[in-house]
Amino acid sequence: MTATQPEVAGPLHARAKQIRRKVLAMASGRGQGYVGQGLAIADVLAVLYFHEMRLRPDDPQWPDRDRFVLSTGHYSIALFAALAEAGVIAESELASYGDDGSRLEMSSMSTTPGVEVTGGSLGHGLGIAAGIALGGALSGRDYRVFNLLSDGELQEGSTWEAAMFAGDRRIARLTALVDVNRTQADGDLVLEVEPVTSKFESFGWWATDADGNDPDALVAALDAARAVGDRPTVVVCHTRLGFGVPLVMERERAHFVRVADDEWAVARRQLEELA
């Protein structure tokens, strides 16, 4: 992989920081939320929405748009922040995150502009994404499908059935991004999932690892994946929950975080100190 050009990497770092700012603002309005995941995945979403995917923010249902399937629905706090940063939804709407009647649920809903599928029940995203990608190919469309799933979902058989299907059908316009943070709701992974890349390769995928908190590394990995062209691809993204905010990173349990009122200012200051 070649090094990312500064004119690409610089703006993406800035976009990721903006997404993190929005995540903190949304969660502080509730006093709690999936803050750790939102902070961790900001770099991945910045690279997807501002470098990789073909989109029209003013027309979220443009037929030839690239599709993003969020399997881990509880990561919606980061997706909504990215959609607001991209201009798909109004930034003012972010304040309604998690409110009764809001379009911005704590687990993503397909009724929200820019959201392709309802997420929440884990283990289904890769199968849905494979079906969307195959359907596009059969219809003569050239859009690509990107699926964000988690290492926890690699413990579910449905994920590997989808991987086997996509590899067998050589669904070349499908790219999976696996968030490997080695954490579940109550602590560490219940079952060991490594070696992730070689497992996908055994199902006929092109696979690579990347630092999921480094936009430069993510751009290089996705550039390489785009050049493959004859099979599905996967980028295994190694992230750290709460990245950029030590107050969250150092929590014993960072899956669903409650932050005291007097701690939000600390969290914001720590984020601004992030290079």
C-alpha cells in the first residue's frame, strides 16, 4: 500500500474530529449513549463518506449511490454525526438523538434519510449487504455496497453463511469493514474470532488489516480493495473504544457509557487535545 497524500489525509482527519465533536454533543444531551463506539468509528466513517463512497447529499435516494449498511445499529450515533457532516440531515436535528418520536434512534432506523436498513439485531448486516450488492449487479447497476459489522458478529453463524455466499458468488462490489475492538456489552469477547483476515480469505475474499483510528491507513486499505475487482473485499479495522477521549477509553466498561454532568467539559477538552 502506498502512503496517503497529505491533501487527502488532512481533510479526513478534520472530518473525523468533527464527527467526534458531534458524537459528544449528541450524547451529552442525553447524559449517556454509545459514546465509545461513536468515537471509535469516526475515522472509518470520515473516510467512507468523504473519500470512498459516491453520494449526492441533497438526494439520499439517488439510484446509483453507493450503499452503506450499518449492521451494528447501536453505532447510529456516529452514522448520524457523519450524515450531518455530509449535509444529508440537518445538524440541528442531532439534538433530538434518542428522544421519543425522533428520527434519530439509538439504534438506526431505515426511515431516517441516508440510512439504508434498520439495524439492531446483530448478525444480519453482511447478508443484507451481499443481497443488495448482488441485486445491483443483476440489475446492471454499478454502485458499491459497504457493510460495517463488528467482531462480536463474527461469533454468529449467519455472518459466515453470508461470507460463504458472497465469496462463492464472487460479489465484487461488496466491501465489508469489520470493527475489531475486542469488546462486547459486558466485557471482553466471549469467543475468540482471530485470525479474522485469513478466515475471510478462506471464504474467497480479498482481506487486509488496517488501523481503524488512522484515516491514512484506511484510505490506503480501501484504495487497495477498490483495485481488486474480482471478488468481495474486507478491511479489518482495529479500533479502540472511545478513541480520542481518555475519559471514555479508560472506563472499565465502555459499551454503553453514562457520563456525569461535570465530566462532559473534560471529555470535550480531551478531544480538542487530540492531534
